[in-house]
Amino acid sequence: MKLDEHIQVLEARIDALIDKLTENYNKNYHSNDLVFDVVRGTKYYKLIQRNLKRNGLGTEHGSVHAFIHRQSGAVYKPASWKAPAKHVRYNLLDDVSYETCLHNADWAGGYLYMK
């Protein structure tokens, strides 16, 4: 797979994951208050979820939902704002793992815990 094709496939699958997460939230809460943004880093895409409802301080709530390795497509649960946890949860470039990820995806990130 060429680099351009690799990036297109991975980013399309990240967009599909975001659509699934947004759909899951909207279905459960009948609200559009939660949005997901992608920040492209040197090694990872950082999937950030932000709650658009403002808290008493007038700021938005936000947290890292997942890290996605740019070369391999591996999906990680976040260990902190800056780093992923050690173990790969899914791989967006593997068709079976990608379908399993979409099937299990929920806005709260429960699908990222190891069983």
C-alpha cells in the first residue's frame, strides 16, 4: 500500500469511528453536545472528545478518547493526555479488527478496555 493510500484509508476509518461514536452518544442522550476532534501528531492521531456544554467557568470539558498510531493504525486507550496505554486494542488497517472496533464502539470508551 502506498503512503498516500495508507493515509487516506486510515483517515477515512478514523472518520467512520468518529461517526459511530457520535451516533452512539446522540442515540443515548438525544443531544449534540459531544464532539470528537482529531489532532495529528508526529507519531499518533489523538482523538479528543469535547463536551460543548459549558461548565460554570465558561470553558468546555475535554479529554483524550483514544490514540491511533499513524503508521500501523493501532488503536490505544489513553494513559494520559500525552501518552497511550501500552496494549493495542484494535487495528484500523486490519479489516476484521476495524469492523469489530466499529461494532463495539461507544462514546464513553468502554470498548477500549481489555477484557
